[in-house]
Amino acid sequence: MIAVKVDTFRLLANSAGETVVLHPAGDLDLHTAGAIEDWATGYLDGTPAAVTLIDLSDVGFMDSAGLGALIGAWKRITATGRTVMVAAPTPQPARLMRITGLEGRLGVRATVAEALEEIIPRRSHAPA
């Protein structure tokens, strides 16, 4: 039997006002971690948003290299005084962040909606 791994990693970034949502999809590992590092470099060379939300809902697997790239981007962006939140990790990346003790440090939220509620104040809560 021959196993073939097809690299289907994607990295999308969308702006929504003062928030940029980074959405990696696929395996975040030794072979794809460089994409996060390259994105962070280009992002910081421009005018980064006040908040960066990293949506991990489509990352099925993350190894130490992927986690290192995520931590590196988090450190570089927060060093500029901006906020980074990580949201919606699938079970394996969530477990990796939990057992390494990084879940709290990276500001991991269970869902994208939960993170957005913290980022974007709800209009219904605004004083009339």
C-alpha cells in the first residue's frame, strides 16, 4: 500500500474594520508553518489592525512547528501593542495548547462568535 499526502493547506486573511481574521485551513505542521511566519512578517510590515483573530476551526492537526509559528506570530503582533485572540481550535490543536499550558496565554476562545463578542461590542448593550 502506498500513502500519498496531498498538501491542501490554505491561509486566508480578511479585514473587518479594526479586526483581521487569519484563517488557516489544513495541517499546521513543519511543512506549512512557514506560511504563518511569512504572513506575520508581511502583516507587520504594513499597518496591522488593532485586533488579530486567528480562527483555527479548519486546522485538523498541529505539531510543535505549527504551534511555534502560532506563538511566534502572537509574540510579534502583541509586541506592537495589538491584541491577538485564538478561536475555535479543533480537538487535536486544542489538546496541544492545553497540555503545553498555552491555552490561557494565547487567549484561546472556544468559538469565533465568543471571540467576536469580546472584540466587537454588541449594539444591544450600548447605552440608549
